[in-house]
Amino acid sequence: MKDETPEKIIRDVIRLCSNCDTCRYLMEEGCVFFPELYRLWDREVDDGIPISDAELRNLMELCTLCGICPCPKVPADIMEAKSRFRDKEGLPLTTRTFNDVPRIARLCGTFPRLVSTLQTNGATGPLLKKIVGVHPDRQFPTFPKHNFFDWAAKKGLTNKPARGRAIAYFAGCTAGYIFPEVGQAVVEVLQRTGRSVYVPPQNCCGMPYLVEGDRKKTLQSVQSNLEQLLEASQAGSDLVCSCPSCGYFMKSLVKEKACYSDAYQQSVGAGENEVRIPIPGQGGGKHHSFRKSAYRDPFKDNGFFASIDAMDRIGLADGISDVGEYLARIHADGQLDTRFNAVPKRVVYFAPCHQREQKIGSPYVGLLELIPGLTIETLGGMDCCGMGGNFGFKADFHDKSLAIGQPLMAKIREVDPQAIVTDCLSCRLQFGYTLPYPVFHPIEILAIASGVR
């Protein structure tokens, strides 16, 4: 793939998917990428109308890297194609602006009245949205004056802890800048376990940059975060994150193909003509073994993140846990204080795409079920809210975003809960836009039940 054009990569994806056909029906409702792929393929085959380069480009933009399709090669190739387009043409100003959440947050926090006026003014509001590529009907996220990282610094949480058992928390951009109350609730609930909490220096995880094809910013973010988090881990801290997208990115995507590296193969004692691949979900050093000579294409660590040390990528991926997963593990060990106050509410819990793709089950459901008075109905499966990071904000994709989320919204309306609970703060923005119910992160419910909120 080294010298292939982005158009060639996408055409190869189309051929691969048309030969398989699994996702023609599997992804029919929860995705806009595959229906468009098969529409273009069917038209080319049945009507003889070739797929144009412009259509290939548009198809590429429809993949939001949700992770729910069954073939990891497809989104990996699409991300490579996006990056090659960006390498050649550069990143549009609107994309660079909208992806830089910390910079936007600092602007909005420093000049909140000015920004609010610009957004709500009948003349400047539509112009501002047009400049950054936001659909006219969408409202910009509200950025509080004080973000989570400011709060953490004032609490002394950014000071390196004494060597020993602590919890290093990666908050991510949404809990860091848009919903700081979520980050604060994470800290308060984790402190209730008796462990100290440390908030190390951190950048955006890199997922938004990856989705937009910004290779340079993606790799810079990963390298910087990896160094800080591994340093904390090596000093004795447990690593946790509260954002499912950050977790999926660091636990799954960054680790892609790292096990093919020479360093990893040496670490597991693979023979000269052997490749050992970890068995998913097994742990304990269990591997499948393959003979290299039996395969035409060699096993190589040549994916998107190959320039970053493979063993460091594996160390980060295997060392970080979702906060819900971490708390559930503490509970299983009998070390979680479950003396919860009653929370008499009837809620819907939605397990977001990136949480499901971590293959950790639904740890928050088990934890929430410990709270007296709380009635929970779970939704998930193949449902998607349609937000896709910032996908739903974009003028070109706003309607598609709502169409993807419509089946899920209908299910929630049918339940008519008192509140919606979900780990994903992008989903929270979508629910807040389309539904009349308050939305909470599950850690906020646990904080209320614990009496720390």
C-alpha cells in the first residue's frame, strides 16, 4: 500500500466489501458509509456508471471510525486514504478549527459573553456557523468558563503523587472542556476508593485528528500522551479514562498490528519461521501460532501507528482501563464501598459504540444496579446515536446523522424515561439536541448515590 493513491485504496475497499457483502444488510441502519458503498458498486455493475473520484472522496468522509463493522481492515484503510488526501491537499481551516477543542474552550472561557453574542445574534450566528462548517440548526457546545484541568490543578491533582498506588486519570477533551462536571465526578468517586488521583499532563487522545486524516497531529498526540501515561504507570499508578472514544482509540486502534513487530515476537519467544498472535479476550499470554512461510504477505507492524514504539503502544493499550471497568474490578475484589444512597429514578442506559467495541461488557450497568431505587432499562446492540464525534455538527452530514440516530431515539421515546445515562459525551450532545430528557454520565449517578455530589 506504500505507493498507492488514496483513490486506489478506497477502490480496493469497495472491491473487498462487494466480494464479501456481509455489511450490505448488517450495517444497513446504523451506518451511512456501507449503504453508500453498495449503492455506488451496484450502479457501476448494473448500470455501467463508473464511480468518480469525487464520489470516492465523499464515501471516504462518511466513515466516522465507530468501530462496529466486523472487518478492521476497512476502517484502517479508509483512515489511511483520508490521511493521504490530507498529506497531499492539507487540512481545511474549518476542520482544523473545529477539531481543536482546547483552543476553542480557552476562547469561549475567556470571552464567554462575546462568544454567546456571536452565536445567538441573528446576523453573526449563521455566519459563524458557515465559517466553521456547522449546520445552521445546530447549537455550538457550551464551554464553561472553568474547565476540568483548571479545577484539577487547584485541587493539587496535577502534582505527581509519591511513588506507589495511585490512579492516573486521562479525562479527554469532552470531560476536560465541555462537561467538566463529569471529570470532577470521576475524581470524587475514585477518591472514595481510598486511592489518590493524579491528572497527568495530557493532550487530545488523537481520535478526532485520525478521523479527519490529520496524520501529524494524531501521531504527535499519541506520542505525547503515551510518554506521560507510561511514566505514571511505571511509577505505580493505575491508568483510567472515562471517555469511550479515548478508551477505544488507546486500547484498540493505537495497538493495531503492534503484535507483529519484531520486539513483540521476541518478547513472546516466537521462532524464526513463526508468528504468535494474542488470542482476543484470553489474556494470560495465550497465542495462536502461524508459520510465516505459509502466507504470501508477511506479518508486519506497518499500520498507521507503526512509527511509534510497538511495545510502548502495547503497554498503553493493555495498561489503561475504562473507569467503569476499573470500578467493577474493585467491586469484584470486594473493595468498593457500596453503601449508596437511594436515587429514585427510572433511566435508560445506552452503551455507546466505542464502549461496546472495547469488549468489556457493560460494567456501569452492574454498578448502577447496586443503587437503591434506580430502575434501569438498557439499550445498545447495533444502535447508534449518529453523532460520530463531530460528524453531526457538520453542515453536509447533519441530516445523515439524525437519520442514523432515529431508530435509537424512537426506542428511547417509547420508554419515556426520567433521564438518559450514557458514557459517551458526544452521544450526550446528540441526545440533548434531539430529545427532551436530561442526560448524565453513569459516573455522575454513582457520585450522587455516593453522597459526594
